[in-house]
Amino acid sequence: MNIVEELTNAIKILDKVEEYTDGLCEALSNEDQRISDLLHYIENNNINAAQSCHLIKEIKKVRIERRKIKNDMELARAYKDNINKLMNTDNRKMILAKLNKTSKQLETEYQNRVYSDTELTEILDGTNEEEN
């Protein structure tokens, strides 16, 4: 084993993670702006059914990327809260356990805040449309 080489690789990996996590706030802002652009386009333009479908697919794509960024931000927070534990082998295992626990917590299913499942089904079926 080449100790210097192994430590150099470990440091490069940590630097890469830090560089990535440092850019997450900007990436989240960018995704939020993309969503805003799409919602304002919907608000300000008449669109047909096919265009609506394309817009919804784009919103879904952006929301999925946004969720990944939010999850990564939470994992980065958990890592940064425990970074000083890297000094000890047992503590490094604790960091991994904490990160895995945080990752599992992030996989929980979204709970609606305003709409009930029935209301969302009615919207999807078109039985809840209001006259514009």
C-alpha cells in the first residue's frame, strides 16, 4: 500500500464532495427558477392538451432533479455536522450509519398539505374543473 497515494485519493474524494455540496444552494435556486418559468408560462399563455402534457413532463423532470438536490443538501448537512468524527475509525462508521439513516428518512412518501387524494383524483379525471 502506498500511504501517500491512498491519502491523496481520499482527500481528492472529500474535496470533490465538498465542491459538489458547496454548489447545491445555487443548483436549487436554478431549479426553483426553472419551475417558476414554467408556471408563469402556464399562467400567461393559452396552451392546448398536448402542450400541457409536455409542460407537465418538464415540471416533473425539474421537480425530480430538485428533490435530488434537496436530499443531497440534507445528506451534506448530516455529514458536515459530523465531519470532526473522521479522526477515529469507530466514529467514521458512526458517520456512515448517520448518513444511511438520513438517506432512508429522505425516502418517505410525500403527504399532501392541502389537496386530499380524492380532490387530486377529481382534478386528474376532469370532474373538478372550474369555469374560466
